[in-house]
Amino acid sequence: MKKLLIFVLLAIIPSIGWTSVVKKDLSEAIKDNSVKLDAINFEGGYSGKTTKLVISNTTKSVLQIKVNMGVILSPDDTTCQPLVLAGEEILVVMPSKVGEVNVETFCGNAPYHCPSKNLHYSFSHVGSDTLVKILRFIKTNMLYGNLGQSAVWVITNNSPLSDIYDYEKEVIARQLVELISKTTGRPLPEYYTLHNMEQIPGAPAYVPKVLKIIANFEVRLETPKIMTLGIYNDKGEMIKKVFENQEFAALGHRFGVEFESADVPAGKYFIRLKEGETILQEKMVKVE
């Protein structure tokens, strides 16, 4: 009988303790001094699980801390990038104890330097509702990579929507672009661009030079046509042929163009779908 009573008490005690757990968002807990935070970028990078949060519970309660989306961390070295927290990790910290959790991060300011290894960060603020909404989409679709980072920069750096593109995730990338367009009122891009994105400590994350331009054309022909698709400079000279004088049936057609722009002179270029000398569709692109 005594053994049974002891077993019952042991089963009840943990459940009583957990009923007193206080649940808080990280930003709330910091502001009301329930916790103290130190953040260490142990990877020397800005995207992925690069950073460890060290959270000290200053209360006499068990705290369940949720790392709420959009928290911005500021580096001790102000030449380095702030970090945007995006994973909604959860950590339980016992009274007067310290807990640690590795968190998903994005760069919050593209031109700043990629952080060096073991750089310390502190809490700054929580980003806009728009940023949080985009981070929610990123988490739901597990876009913790260049695609998610490009979307974050659209909000934090006012980067163009055309920067959001991924060959392997084209459908979800377009959904992300449409969400940001609808949320911000910015027009949908007519073409997409690829840039060099690297995580080299001390170097900028984002290189403005466009490496490649991706454009798509959709056309429905009522009668067969002989068409040409190519890239032209501002003098009207074709500098790249996709196809020339090719016959297409009276159907719907979709054409994709990839313009390697890394080594071409800066200026305006035109991607044109033509029938003879008649321009059926045209997209003007800029190379800087």
C-alpha cells in the first residue's frame, strides 16, 4: 500500500509543478525583466541556425519562452549585420537558471558585414507586422535559405521583388512574391534576378550586380506564326538568340529566357518576342 501511495505522489508532483509554468514571448520577457539575454553567433554566418541564445531566468517561476518571430538582434560590432529571428523556438528555463537554444536567423541589413564567429548580440526590437507575416510564410514552407533571405531583404532593405526566385522552388517562390505584393502594395515583377549571396565573415551578404535575369512569356496564338525570341541591346541589335524564325502552332505557348548578365555592359536591354519585325511582347531589363 505504501509503495502505491509513493508512486501516486511522484506522478502528481510533476503535474502540479507544470501548472505553474509561465508562458511568455521572448520580447515580452526581456521587456518586463523576467529574463536576461545574451546571443552568440557561433557559426560566423547570418542564415540558418547560426546563433545561440543564452537566456537567464530572473524569476522564481518556471518560464516557457517562445522566440517570437521578427525579433531583431543588434551586434556588438555595429558594422555587422543585425539578425532577424525566424524559427519560433521554445525553451523552458527553471527558476534562477540559465537555458540555451539555437535559433534560425536571417540577415536584417544586406550591405553590412557578415558577422564573425562568436560575435555577441543583444535584443533591439521586434520588426513590423509585415515582416512577421512574411516570416510566418517562410516558416510554414521551410524556406530557411536564400529564398527566405531574399524575401526578408525586400522588407528590411526595400530590395526589389524580382530578387525572390529559386529554380527548384519556382511555384512556392511565386506564391511568396504574390503575398509580399499583396501585403505591401508593390507591383508584381515582370522578370526575376539572381545575385551572388555569400556568408563570408567581414564581407557584405548581398552583391548588387545581377548575375542572371529570368523572364517568361506566355502567348496564345489564334493562327500559326513564325516567331523569334531574343535579347536586344538599346541599339536594337540581338545579342542573344533563344530561337529565330521558328513556326509555332495555334496553341498556347510558354517560353522561358535566361539572360547571363554578369559580363555584359551596364544599361538597358530588351527581351523581345517578335513576328518578323513586329514586337508581340517585350520586357525591358536593367543591368547595373
